[in-house]
Amino acid sequence: MHTLALLALDQVIPFDLSTPIEVFGRTRLPDGRPGYRVRVCAARPEVDAGLFRLRAPWGLDGLRGADTVVVPGTAEPAAPLPPEVREALRGAAAEGTRIASICSGTFVLAAAGLLDGLRATTHWLAAAELAAAHPRIEVDPEVLYVDNGQFLTSAGAAAGLDLCLHMIRRDYGSAVAADAARLSVMPLEREGGQAQFIVRPPHPPVPRGAALEPLLGWLEENLGRELTLAEIADRAGTSTRTLMRRFREQTGTTPLQWLHRARVRQAQHLLETTEHPVERIGAQVGFGSANAFRERFRRTTGVSPLSYRRSFRGR
């Protein structure tokens, strides 16, 4: 079982603390066993959480031997980091422990010197402050999370949930992460500065009961074909102009953008579940060339198809 230690500091943001507790604590493997043993750790027995106080059952020694350490955000991100906390985090890092932060928890990792020379993110409101205080960190305020391998950081609030699901997927594969996403009632479509490859079905969700539902179902069935806007409009029995307007009203995007995401989603599914070569998968999902497939896949997910397969092939 994977051991996950949560580090609760004074002024911890309750939402940031509760998210990993709920997500990891409820994760189940296909045979019903829990996927994670969760420890809540703190430098002192009692933690000031603003509106209330909480008692942590583990001290900083709970970080030792953990497979993952998660640092939730705090209401005072620039507060000095206690030396014992810094040393505990550095010790965990030296042991190769995966260390992640949620929201302003990135400041804690930065203060411990774990992010120098790396790309990282945090809540957009605090991104400029992080960059100014830690110029050796490449701060990217436009993504939901950044995975550097051993060190991971996320943006604010719901992005912490994205990061938790991402780590579950890394640990146990897509099926387990999909179950965790359903328990969290996680939206299947996450928009952002960069699309994140969190739990996704083979196709985008179709708005049930929408007037475009039959057309979207037809598009799902014909992803492998070359489809033009005129052909899609003809299938819908309308003009291209009307199609564009209805598509934006009911899906929030354009027909071709919807198709691109649907094709990448189907490609993700095939990369995770088959041994098919990348070129074959690109053709299967409707891309005219392997280069066009690789370019669109990288633009959508931020990684190449081969990198995606290595990271997210179900285990």
C-alpha cells in the first residue's frame, strides 16, 4: 500500500488539506483494497487552521518512510518556514520521496529549496509573489499543475484535485483514477491554460438532452474519417453559420475544436489500452499524418504520445 503523508502547517487552508484526505483516503484498487495509507502530520500536536484548530496524529516523523508527501496551502504563504519543517522536507527529498504541493503550498517547497531550477505553479494571485521571492524557479501561472517527476505543484482550489487524480493515475493507472474521479464528482472536461491529462473517457461528454446530441453521437462514431465543417453542417441539416452558433451555445467550443479533443481523447485511450504503434493510432482517430497527430497531441496534453504512453499505461 502507498503511504501518503499530509503536512499541515499553521494557517493551513482547510480545503487544501481536506482534498487529498478525501481523494486518497477513498481510493480503492480493483480488488477493493485501499490504495493509500494517509497520515496527517504537523510540527506540533495542534495546528492553527484559522477558524478552528486541529490535532494531527503524526509529528514530522510521519514524513519518514512515506511514498508521497503533500503540502497543502496556507493563508500566509510568505511566513517563515520553521527550520524543523525545512529539514524534514529536505530529508524526505533526499530519500527520493515524491513531494507535491497544493495552491500556496508551493511556497513551502520553494522555501525548502526543492524547486530551484524547476518549473512550478501556484495560485495565479500568488504567482508574481512566488517569482519575485524565488527567481530561480520558473513560475508558470497558466497551468493547473506541473509534474517534474519527484516534485509536483498545483494551482489553487480545484487544481489540487486535478493533481491528486494525476498522482493516482501515475500510481495505479487509469481505471483506479477514473473511479476516484467519479467519487469526487470530477468534471470530465477541464479547460485551462494547458489541458491536463487527468481521467478522461475515450470521448468527450455529450450534453444529454441537447439538440446537438444526435450529431455529437454521430461525430463520436466517425472520428476516424476526415470531416469538414460543411459535411458536419450538412449532417445537422443546417448552415455552417448556424452550426457554429449552436455548437458554441451547447458545447462551449467549435465543431473542429470538439473533434480535435475527441480524437486526442480516443488516442489517449488507445495508448493506454493497446500496443498499437503511434502512427496507427493517429490514423485510427482521424489524423491525416503521424506528424499532424503528434503535433495536435502535444499541443493538447503537453507531452508526446510516447511519453503519455510511458506515464499512463494502465498497470
